[in-house]
Amino acid sequence: MAITNEGDSQSFAYTGGMQSFTAPQKGIYRLEVWGARGAPGHGGGYHCGGYGCGYRLMEKGEVIYICCGQAGSQGAKAFSYNGGATGASNAGALGGSGGGATHMATMTGTLEAIGSGNLSKILVVAGGSGGGNRGWGGYTASGTAGGGAQSDTCGDSGVFGKGVAGTASTWLEDLEYACCCGGGGGGLYGGSAEGLWYGSGRGGCGYIGGVPAFTYGGVTYAPGWTTDDQSASGDGFARITFVKKGELPISFNGTMLQKLIFNGTEVTGLIVNGTRLFFERLKRRMRAWHPRLRAAS
């Protein structure tokens, strides 16, 4: 959907590749991301990916890159897109892979490709949830939810952009049951696969550091996030919404103008210190053209 009016939005689904958005006009845009869910383990359930939201004042033509994470799968042999780690398989039991993160940034690439050295380019991240497991004694458990802060609901692995792969083992006291760990979810820092719930993967970390709160036109726009967002129960997805038109550096009766039309053309390039000069020149030209205006001056 083309963004023209305040309230218009454009959605982005998982494609397995990068997508982009170019601001059609100056204004405030809401950036929303949902991380993908990790796969359930053999006989287990799953938690959902996280959610992140922030606002950005964008100039016309500014570009943002969107990367939607891929949902995990059982016994996957490859990482889920954008950092969801593989789950293990053992003795017919399958661990689930973690879900991929969904993020927006001012440079293209997955989180792993962008790297920690370009953290300033990353705007907002929603972590994917961890993969479920087939645990000791037949115990099954879901991976933990994605989207929290590091050391919160996500893992402490320190791996930027991707989760840790699950491992397989056998409980020696009961060889009937194999432990197949789920993989960690993707995120700013990926989830681990070692500890919680007998080997289920941990969700990836969310991030809202690239969309700090700001005040514009007397209104404060603040970021936020949640974990285990129930609307994020499959592949990751994203949405950009046009919230408010940008204001010109011109005020009329104390109100900043959003639009100024001159001779049928919208004026968008005036600057504060040049505004008086612009209108003074216009007034002189009109006086020179119109005899009555010349007499009045």
C-alpha cells in the first residue's frame, strides 16, 4: 500500500532476503518488527517471537532496510534466516531450530552481516524465540520467548546476530530417551542452547537503542517492546506507518506549518534564516510590477 496520508502503512513479510522502504515525504514514521517463532521440539510446544517498536523522523527519500526472520523447523540442517540456530536430532527425536530475528537498519544485511561494529546503523530488533527440545526422560519443553533485553529472556551467549546451535546427547541412566536441544533464536545477541528447560533454546535479544524517544511538535514519541508476542507465531514480519507530516520551519499565529503552497506548488525547501529574504524579494518584485504597490512603498 502506498503511503500518502497520515495513518497509511506498508507491511513486509518474510521473503528470505532484504527489503527496503523509501520515505515518500518528510515526517514521523512508526517502525514495528515482530521476530519469528522457534520450532517446537519432538512432542513439545513453542513460544512466540518478540515485538519491537520505535519512531523516526525521516526526510523525503531516506531509505530503511528491513530483514524479516524465518520461522524455525524441526531437525533443521541450516540456520533460520536472520540468526535462528539449528536444533539437534538424536535417536529419532528432533530438536527445533530457533526463529530468526526481524530488524530495521540504515544499512542492508542480516544482523550477523552488519556486525557489532555497525551497531549505530541498527534501528530496532525483535528477537526470534528459541527452539523446543526432546528432553531427558521424555520431557519436552518450548524454547523461551524472543525479544527481551540481554540477560533477561534471551541468552547470554554474546553471539552477535545469531543463536547457538543445539546439541544432542543421551541420558545414560535411561537410554530410551535422547536429549535433543533446541537452537537459540536470532536477535541482536542470539539465544543460547545450553540451559533452560532441559535443553530448549533461548530467545534472541531485542533492541530499541536505535530509536530513542524524542519530542516533536509538543508530542513525545517513545519506543517499546514485548516478549512472546502472540501475533508473531510464524515467520517474522514488519510494518512502517506514516504518523505525522513533517513541519516546515515557518510558524503562523504560533503554529508550525506542515504545508505551504505558492503559485500552486508546495514549498518544501525553505530554511529559517532564508525565509525573510525569500519573502522580501517576493515583495520587492511585486511592488516593481504593480504601480499601486510602488506608490504605497
